[in-house]
Amino acid sequence: MLKSNNFQNLGRAATSIQSSTYVALTDRWRTMNWFLNDGPVLAHIWDRVKWYNCPKYFITPNYPCHLEVEASAACQMKCPMCAQGKMFEKGIQMGNMNMDLFKKIVDEVHDKVYSIKLSWRGEPSLNPHLHEMIRYAKFDKNMKSVAFLTNLERYDEKMLDDLLTTGANFISVSFDGMKETYEKIRYPAIFEETVEKIKYLRRRRDELGLKRPLIRVQSIFSAIRNDPEEFLDFWEPIVDRVNYIVDQWRSSLDQDDYDLDPNYVCYTPWTRIAVGWNGTVALCKSDYNEGMVMGDLNIQSVHEVWHGKKFRAIRAAMREGTRLKYSKPCQTCSDGAKKTVGEEIEVHGRKISVKVNEGRKVDATKLDGKSNVWKKGARSKRNISRAAISD
């Protein structure tokens, strides 16, 4: 069921909708194969119709399309582009979601929401109940799509074998760059060890005759910018999909880092919510530091929060072009930066034009995962994040 917030807005398309932050390096056939195997096809198609059109026409669905449900807010890594360091500075508590809260959420949304992802700000495998959570959502409640992002560093063969029994639709392994670049950003992970884990997971999945979990690897763009074909050629025989993600300075709280577009309309308030490990609902997946708390699922339902006063207000601010006055988290979000025409990369004859968001420059060669800070660099009006459109 779809509900228009304001019938006078129905049909008046938003003029500045966010481009996807995830860009496939794999070809269209493999991308389509991923789509067909990720979940029930008709339900997936309907989900994508809502995902792209609800924000465009300012229509609020009865429930969000997707939930980030944070299994764990903690992480054993200190990736420099992540907001973990700022979370500590702001006093954000780290912890693992308990099963009772998880079940409460899933019991409400299992037949109303297409997908949940058991990851947000932390490493989900730090929660010892992660696989139990996936089984509950998939087998007990028959959710259509359940997945998570992981650095895979804590997994061993026993855990990988157990993962194959959970029914997870897909996992996405954050794998930034090749060899030295990867180990510098993803310290203390070892390149060869993580590669072998992914190979093992794929081999065992195929030996068991399973279609899922699908396996994706993705890198921040600047870590593969000099040779995206090398990254693709290395991973394509091993995984089902290879992506890059736009470079984002998620650890920033400085509005001067970005040249923001006041007319930008974010898709998030019409499509998804982010639930922290303790039940706190943040403004969105980019609100790492909980700058605007929208509700608490310990005492509220997803439906109550989704249709509550705060979500209605942020949607109105998006429609009216006043989000930067209303929402502090929006003032430091790279997604809302102005976009300019950037470089063009070529991958096996396929040209990908890279859009550049104006703001502080990201350069993977200057990242240091041991300290969780960027090496000091001058602010630039170029290249903080990139979104691509493949022809």
C-alpha cells in the first residue's frame, strides 16, 4: 500500500535524486543473474519499483522497503574512511543486538518489508548470534532477502561452513584495493588470508549445490582507480559480483568538507530505516553519530516510527528544499554534495562515466588503517565521492 504525503505533490517528480553509491564492475549479464538469484523475482521487481519511484514522487509506502538492523556496532578494524573513531568521540555506545529485540523487529516486518541487512556501522560477526538471527528471519519468518556486509576477518572454515546453513541471500565483503593497499586500509587483515576464505566459501557453496549466499566484493573507488580492470579480473572467477562504492568521508562532522546541493532530495526517508544495535532508529544509514534519533524500537513499532512526526518532518523538508536548515546530519553528508562531471574509466571496453561530488578529496594511497584517521590533506572542491552510470 502506498500513501501520498500530500496529493498536490503526487506526480511532481523530485529534481535531484541521489545516484546509486554502489556501481557494478561486472557486466550486465552477471548483474542481471545476481538480481534473478537474490530473491523472489516478482517481489524483487516490485521492491525496485517502490525504491526508485516513491522518493521521486514523494510517496510514503506503508512500510519501508529495507531495514538496516545492526547486529553489532563494534568493529575490530580501524578503517580510516569509517566513522567508528567519531562514534567513540561522540560517546556512541557500542554493543550487540540481543535476540529478543531482533525477533520483535522481524516479527513485525517479515511479511511487509522486502529486505533486511544485519549490518550498519560495525562488523556483524562480532555478534555471536548473527547466524541464529539470519536463520530466524529466513527459516522461521520466511523473509524474502536477508544479507549482511562483512570484512570476513573473524571467519574461519567452521564459521564459513555454518554460514552456508543459514539461508542468507548474499554477503558483501568489503575489500578495498589489491595487496598492499588492502592491507593498509583494512589492517590487520591479510590479503591472501581473506582471499582464501572467499575462495573456500565459493567452493563449498558450489560443492553443496547451493545457489546462495551470493558473494559480492566491493572496494572504495579510489583504492582501485589506477587499475579497475585488475581488480575485476582478479575477483570475477571467484565471486558473483564485483562492485565499487563511492568514496565517502563518513568520519567527518565538518560542514565545510562538502559543497552541498540545497535542492538535493535523498531517497532514504521514503525507502529505508537504520536500526542501531540497541533499538535506536537514526535519521538514516549515513547518520553514524545518531545526530537525529527518530525513535526507539524497544518501545515503538517500525510502523509507528516510520509514520511518526520526525520522519514526516524530514520528508517535508526534502520536498520543500529546507533539509539543510532542519537536519544537522544532512549538513555533513557527502550524499548531498553537488555533482560535477568527472573522469571516465574503461573496463574491458565498457565505459563508465564517473560523477564527482564536490568536497574533500579522497585518495586511497594516503589512508592509514592503523590510526583510523585520514592523513592530513588540503580541502578541495573535487572528488570526495563518485557515483557512476554505465552505458
